Amino acid sequence: MRLLFVNYEYPPLGGGGGVACRDVAATLAQEHEIHVLTTRAAGLAPFEVVDGVAIHRVPVLGRRERARASIESMLTFFPSALLAGGRLCRSHAFDLVVSWFVVPSGAVGHRLARRFALPHALAIMGSDVHGPHMWYAPPNNPLLVPVVRRLLDSADLRIAPSADLASHARALQRRGGKIEVIPHGHRPWPGAGPKDAPEDRPRDAPLRLVTLARLVTRKRLDVLLEAMHTLADARTRLTILGDGPERPRLEQRARDLGIADRVTFTGYVTEAAKHRALAEADIFVLASAHEGFGLVYLEAMQHGLPIVAARLGGQADFLADGRTGRLVQPGAASDLRAAIDDLASNPALRTRIGAHNREVAARHTVTVSAQRYAALFTELVRQKRPVATATQTAAVPAIEQRHPG
């Protein structure tokens, strides 16, 4: 198959939704031809091939941060991507358009699919259907709800990464079409594996907490800092991997609480540095206000880390209180502190949970999720185009290392 992915945020832009798209694209590119239409930002080439995926980046206004899109960038992505997508569709015989995020990507994908008589699959990612702490996201924005509803109703295939997101999307639909659930999968890290048992560590070694997130309000890292301030063991260290607009405020809050010497803000890190930090940690903590899925939990679990997370969100599909770690009420620093203290005081429990978490992570790889995506895409193409085309029957040619325009 030859597929056109439309995603306004594709790494190194964005967060978990972009990472999930990238990993699926790279996995499918081993057998199919994948093109991605995405946003251009400072320092990024307009066209390049990465992991066998052809990435086409279009100019937008107001993309000032890699971690977060602005309203201007999302609005201007529509005309810019529509123009570039039209050129791509005229020069390539695509079998399917796949939009990642209902808005703004879905609006582009919908128009391109209808204009060029292609089937349209919609991958629901998170705040595109449920953003409880975002004024511009459904259901808080009455202007956006009918747009999201129309795109959901008109898509030929709808896919969500969790039961939580599927339920929120279903509540927005009018026609009630089926929503498939395909959990995100992580890319296994070669060095991930069993670590020294917590009970074998020196008694005077401080506990090491780690979190991985875009530093934005809904991640509630301010609550984690409050919990750090009152932990039973005042020697506990916290490493915060990631960057974003909230970083200055969070760094100031750590200073105000008197814990700045125990909290490390790394900013953006390489994949190797990320996994090295996860391998060296004792507990992974992230209790966001809401996660559509929570790919970062699986990345930590493959290293055998117990997880402290919020009860609400897509992570509830694979996290269970007492089995994968502790689940807490989002926004409650006292609950977060108690959960961390509980795991900190019980090394044997951390060992048992860590072994279980590695098993869970082994079942949630990108290979598994990509196979399920491929099966749905193949069936949709077959239904819409019953007569096999050349791109369906012939071996996929290598993507040329040049801009196709």
C-alpha cells in the first residue's frame, strides 16, 4: 500500500501522539510506502526521509515551540497542508489517507480524501476529542464540537488508542459509527532488561524518581513538586526529562519549596539519554490530569519501573493499582506523596511489580500495534477498491531521497 499520513505534529514536534504516529509509520514503512504531511518549524528540513518514511513539512505561522502548537500554527496548517497535499496526491497514487488527530489534521485528510476519491482513516489521539483542561478542545469549545462531530461521522475508519478516548469520541458522534481500539506500542530499547533488585542497593542510597513529559500544565508536574517537598525520605531525587513552556515556572516552584538541589530538569534528551535515565531510576511518576494513552508509562515499564499515575485516562487500560504500581487521584499532592512513600518503603514490592511491568511492556510493542493498523488499512482499501491496484500488488519501491514536488 501507499499511504499518506497527515499529522500536524510529527517528531521532533509534539508529544505522545506524534511519537506513536512516527513509530507506526517507521514500522509500516518496512513493507509499505509511507508519506507524512506535517508542520515545518525552525531548523527542520522541508523534506527528508527518516527510517524509510518520506516526511513533507509545510510552513505555518506561529510555531514557536517544538513541544506545543499555537492556535495560529494549527489554523494555518489547514491551507498550507491542503495545498501541499494536493500536489502529493496528484503525483502519487495513494491508496489511503490517514489523519492523526481529528483536528486540525482530520480536516486536511477529509478534504484530500474526498477530492481524490480515497478512503479516509481517522486516528484519534487525545485532546482532539477530550481536553478537560484546555479551553480550545472538546467539549469546552462549542465552536469546535460540530467540526469534530462531522469529521468523526464522515471518516471511513476511526481508531482510538484506549477505551477512554473511544468513549469520549463516541459521545461526540451523531451517526454512531464503530470506533476501533488499538493500543499504542513502544519501541523496545535494546538495553532495557532486569536491573539490580532494590533490596540489594546500599541502604544509604537515595531513592531516584523519574518522569518524562512535555512541560505543560495538564501534566501537573507542580503537584509532583509539592509531593516531593513532603516525602518521608528527604534525600529522594527527581529527574524531569522533557521541556516546554512550564519549565521556568516549575523551576521557580522547586526553588520556592527548597528542593531545587534534589530536582534535575534535563530539557530535551536523546533516546539513549532518556533510556539511560529510566534504567537508573527506581520509580516512574507522572499523574497527569488526563492522558489519551500514556506511551511514556510503557517506555518506563520495559525497564522494570513501578509506575505512579493518575486513575483517569487511557492508561487505565494497562495500569492497575497494586499490580503495576499505584494509581492516585489527579491533582492530589497528598495522594501522590503517599503512593511514592509506599513504594519507597517496600523494595520487595518494587521488585515484584518491576518484573510484572516488563511482561506488560513486552505485550505492547509498536510491532503489535502496527500489525493491527495494517490489517485495518488493508481491509478498508479492499472494501473501497475491490480491484487490486499496482501499489497493492507490486513490491513497494524505495522512497527517493529527494523532494517529490
